Amino acid sequence: MSKGGFQNVRGTRDFYPDELRQREWLFDHFRAVASRFAFEQVDAPMLEPAELFIRKAGEEIVDQLYHFELHDRHLALRPEFTPSLARMVQARAGGLRLPLRWFSIPQCWRYERMTRGRKREHYQWNMDIWGEPSVTAEAELISACFQLFDAVGLDRQHVTLKVNSRALVEEALRAGPLRDRPEAFAPLCVIIDKIAKIGPDAVTDQLTDAGGLVRLTPGAAADVIAMLGATHLDDAAQHAPKGSEPLAEIRRLFDLLDAYGVADSVCFDAATVRGLAYYTGIVFEAFDTEGTLRSICGGGRYDRLLETLGGPPLPAAGFGMGDVVLSELLADKGLLPNLPLAIDAVVFALEEAERPAAVRLAERLRREGQRVDLVLGLPRLKRVMADADKSGAARVWLIGPDEAARGVATVRDLASGEQREEKLTS
Amino acid sequence: MSKGGFQNVRGTRDFYPDELRQREWLFDHFRAVASRFAFEQVDAPMLEPAELFIRKAGEEIVDQLYHFELHDRHLALRPEFTPSLARMVQARAGGLRLPLRWFSIPQCWRYERMTRGRKREHYQWNMDIWGEPSVTAEAELISACFQLFDAVGLDRQHVTLKVNSRALVEEALRAGPLRDRPEAFAPLCVIIDKIAKIGPDAVTDQLTDAGGLVRLTPGAAADVIAMLGATHLDDAAQHAPKGSEPLAEIRRLFDLLDAYGVADSVCFDAATVRGLAYYTGIVFEAFDTEGTLRSICGGGRYDRLLETLGGPPLPAAGFGMGDVVLSELLADKGLLPNLPLAIDAVVFALEEAERPAAVRLAERLRREGQRVDLVLGLPRLKRVMADADKSGAARVWLIGPDEAARGVATVRDLASGEQREEKLTS
């Protein structure tokens, strides 16, 4: 034990009452938006078989896994929720009415260097749709992200959502640099995802690394990077073959987003590929418009995840939105509320003899649904009134010897300062 | 990976929508009762320094710790919340307004043999009061347990709460078998706590074990067991010295419980000592009256915990109530509700051309706060209506070519079967 007592594990958060109320405020918005989209909440254990999360495409999320051997099992704290969700879907495959619309707010863990907006744990709002193959699912999910932004007071100008299609990128690459090497596509995306963080030179190094998973020639790597510079769909479309299905799909997505009324805040970005290996189609990521924070949320289509886990094919799409980055952004914009403890009544027996009467009164008020702070000790009246003021209580009920003798309590309204007597029922 | 795909870790639970709704129903009651007592919610990470939980009194909870080395640190999944709470109080000691009234609903982990009502994880409602030395705190906590039982529909006859005072037991033992051996008291309680499970003979063996922490003579062990057979306070009082403060305290507690209106469901039981080493005063435990399940909740006073963790002395009392045992009991009594997904509206475009109109309608209804299931594919109308019925939706909004041409939707009320048209605003 250190001299100053125990510390929490580095990178983790304690939630004191003020912080917990902010967290619940945010979670309530997550739940309210999900509910308006008729999504049902689910949950899974934070501890899972480590194998569920281990993929071999060079993803950060796998390198940063909190995993360990325990009782001869290789276990991990979940770094993300999607594999657990896939496990749950698979366990009841056939018995579930499709499409599924499930949401969750799991705590997820990553062992990594801490930076602004990134700790070693965060809570992540997930919304996922299983069983719907068309981009109507992605449009619905993106619309839910914007309803959340609206609900917490983020203006459309504060947030930009970038959209791309991995299928579109893959189609172009398979016609060129990745001909006959489909297995290199997922690791390529994992590398490209880092471009904003590590720059094009470092990305080129990794794409051309002879010992890596992608192994492009320098010329091919340059082509890929140039191609992913497109920020207009029409530019990207030039790489697509005639009658490209992925191209038609992403155009249709933009049409749907228009109907949802969010198209103005969404832009195409060919470099947005996401750092998770399992995405197969549309991918998207939202950022603060000023670009000072990590991504606020990210998601996409992952039609083959269930198969890679040994299940039947089942199309799926979803997103995750972390509480840490979002809270940073809200704090920056002055949108994170300070929520006080709400108390209806403070009940105070001035002397020990009146305590049973105070207990009975508190009990009665609580049965009526009031939030009652029953003073447990015998502090001085002055202290009780000061504390009641600080805690924002609405009323103080006082029972002293005089009140008790007459079977009443003195009720003081703290806002108006008015005082009256009320009969105590026994 | 096993042939049938991944399994969740043994002893852990997935929460599918039906189960999650039941869990939230229970948590909502936890939160509502805590709020009526003016308690504030807090939370801490599930991962803590293992040392925080390791005590050397032979407790089951320590033997069953999920702990491991990771990145050169000895970490553990919390088996209970109280030590984390103590860590949080200590970190801000001096800056916190006393008494603190905090509640939490943490998930806790124990690696143990699974039996009915016990898995390897459970959620535990905790209510704790810090900074109040008198039994008014315990009375408040016990009253909250009963308000919870009432809220979920458990009659007073379904639940019995047993109360004892470790201080009373200690006082009697220090005058006899434990004279000059205060360190043996906590391990003695840990052993006594098992008496209902392993029987008096096994308890005697452990109390007299020459290699153990208690090391009583057989005669002294027999005295202890006889003494703890008392189920009336007056019997236990015979072992108390004149002017016993612990005796006065527990009598006062019963008086207070009378004022709270719960005394009829509370009984004294000298053998209730609790299996955690840190309790110092009043202890209590609630059981289903038929005695078929493990304890529903347990708690007590732990005035010296903060000191043992290196902090200042600060009186405290609290309880934990697990969701697994409570849910078992509620299920047995037919009190666990089946809660359906609540949907206000299903919105369905009969053909692809009407989808944008359906999207705009769904968007509008959601902005009004309605829970809207927007049909994402193009199933047949019959299937949509059947699904809407199954999901308990209130209304179905249909937009076909005919409706679209006239700028309306057909709205069918599923309860009444009535149908009308409503104008679509653009």
C-alpha cells in the first residue's frame, strides 16, 4: 500500500456523485434516443474468453487487450462490445426475430498510452442492427447519432460525420494493387486508418513492409494513398467499375440521409476506413468540427463477423460512441450540465426525544415518493439549515419539544422563507 | 474455439432484451428507494489493486478473489464494493460533507462453486452512510431494505431480517474466551458465520484448530457456540456486563425500527455475525422466510475499515443486496414481471419509392418523443402487421403509392382496429 492509501488503477475513473449524475444524464440520453428508434437494450459480461477478441490483422484494439490467464482460461476484459454481441446472436440464432435492433452501454477496456479523451476504460453506447442487408440500416444508425447530438445540445456545426464504403475501396483495390490478395484488404484498412495520426510516410512504410501483412510495392502504396485522398464521391467514383454495386449503395445512403435531414452534416471521405478488421461495407466516423479530439463515434457494416466466429452468415451494422470523448467535447462547449442532488425535504428532530416522531414523518413522506434527508445525528439547527440550503432542499421539517407536545412539525420553505405548521399523523 | 462457437465465461450472464428489462426494473426500484432516502449514486472501476481486497482473516470473499498479474501489477475484479468506497472516501477525506449517504449498483465477482442463487458475478445494490456513529444510521439502512421489499411486492411475511451486534458478542468474548486476544475476534466471526452451512461440529473443529487464527480450547468453543444460540436479546443480555454500551445500542436500534414500522419483521439472532472481517458493531442479514435461498442482503457497521486501509478513523455502516438471490425469490413468488418492448408506432413504406416519405414521417414522430420502429426492408404487409402485433405496437403507419400520391399515410390502431388517414407534412 502506498503512503497516501490506495489509488484507483491508472487510467480508470471513480464516479463521485456530481460525475455520476453527469454520466447518468448522458446515459439517459443514450437510452431515450435508442428507445425512440425502438431498439432494445442488452448486456453481456465484461469478462470474456480472450479468443473472442483476438484477430490477426494488426489492429490496435487487439494489441491493447487487457488479457490474462486465470484458472487455466485465457480471459480478457472486453475492449469493444461487438464480438460479445455476435456471441449472443449466435447463441440464439434461429430463435431471434430479425431484424434485431439492440443497444447497450458497456464499459470497455484498452491498455494504451493515455491522451486527451482516452482513458483505459470508457463507456460506449452501441446501437446495432442484425439481419438487414441494405443501407437503410446504416442510414437509421447515422440518424440516431445525430438525434443524440441534438439531444445533448451539440449544434450541427460542432460535429461532422465522415462516410465511406469499404466495399467501394475494396472493389477498386481488387482491380489493382490487391488483385488475387483478398486477405490483405483488412490489414490494409487497419494501416490506412492511422494516416491522420502517423502521416502518409509512416503509412507507406507499413504498407510496403516486406515482413507485414500487406506488402505493396512503393508505386502501389502511392496509388492507394492518392486514391484515398478523395473527399468527393464523384472523385472516388472514377475508380469504380461501371455498374458498381458499392457505388450505387453509398449514393443511396446519401439520398436516405437527405430524407433524415442530416445530409448537410455528412461528408464523403475516402480515407475513413476504420481501424477494425471486420467492417465490410459502409463505414462512418464522427468528429468535432474543429478536429481537436479523437473520433466521437464510429461504426459501419460487418456482414461477415458472425461467420468468422463460427456462426451462420448474417448481415449486420452498428456503431459505438464513447462517453469520454463526447464528455470532453460537451465540456469544451459548456454543454455538460452541473446537476445538483435534488432533495424535497430535510427532516430534523431537535432533541433525541423527538426522533421517533421525525422517523415516522420521514417514513410517511418517503412513502409519498418524496426524497427525504432525515438528519441522523443531533447537529445544531444552524448547521442543519446551512446544509439544507447547500443541498438545494425544498423544505425543512422541524420537530422540537414544543412541536411534539402539540403534535405538529414546523415546515419551512427554503425558497420563500415562509413557515407554517403541519399536523403529524401518528 | 469450441464447435458450437464461443460461450460466455462460466458463471456469467448475458442479458437479452427480456432479461435486461427485468434487470432495469429492479435497478429502477433500487434507484428510487435510494433517492427517497436522499442517497447519491457513485461508481468505481470494476478493476482494482488486488491488495485493496486482501485481508488475512480467512474470509471466503478473499479466497474466491478473481485476481491476476497484469503489466506488473496485481489486479482484481472487485468481489464487493465497500473497499472501493473506502478508497474513494479516503481520496477526498476532508472535502466531503458528512454524513455521506452514497449508493451504488456495482457488478461484483467471486470465483466459487455455483449453487442456486449464486453465480460468479452479480449486481449488488449498496447503500452506505459515512460519518454517523449512532445506530440511527443502521435503522435508516434497514428501513431502506424494507422499502425495497415493499416496492417489488415482497410481503413482510416473505422476508425476515436478523440483527445482532458484533460489539455485544466481542464484549462477552473479551470477558472470557478471547481475553487478551482481540486479533482473534474477526477470524472467529468468519468461522461462526458458516455455522448454518457447515454445522456446529465443523465450526468447533475450526475454532479449536491449533494451526488456525482462533485456537480456542474445546470448552471455550462450546461456550461460544452455546452463547451464539440466543435468539432473544434478553438471553444475549445475560452475557453483557452491567451498563453495556453495545446492549444499549441494539436496544435503541429496535426502538428506532419500531418507529420505522419494520420491527415486526426483524428479529435478534446471536449467530448472525456476517462473514466479512471488517464489521465492528451492528450486523444484519435478510433471508426469505422459508429459508430456501442464500441471504438476500447483508450489512452492518464497519467503523475501522478506513483506518485499516491507511486513512483517518471514520464511522460507517452499509449493506449490499444482490440481484441474483433477490430475482430468484421474486421468480419463486411470481413477482418478477414480464416486460414487453413498448413501441408507439411502426412505420412502413410499401414500396421503395415511398421510403423517403416514410423516413421523414418516422423522423417527425421520433422528434415528438414517440418510439418508432421504421421497417428497414420491404417485407410483405402481412408480415409487418404480424410483427407489429407481436411487438405490442400501438399503431402502424402505412405509406403506399396511393397514399404517397395524396400526401397521406394510413394509420391503423392495433387495439381498436380502426383506420384513418393522416396528412404527411413535408
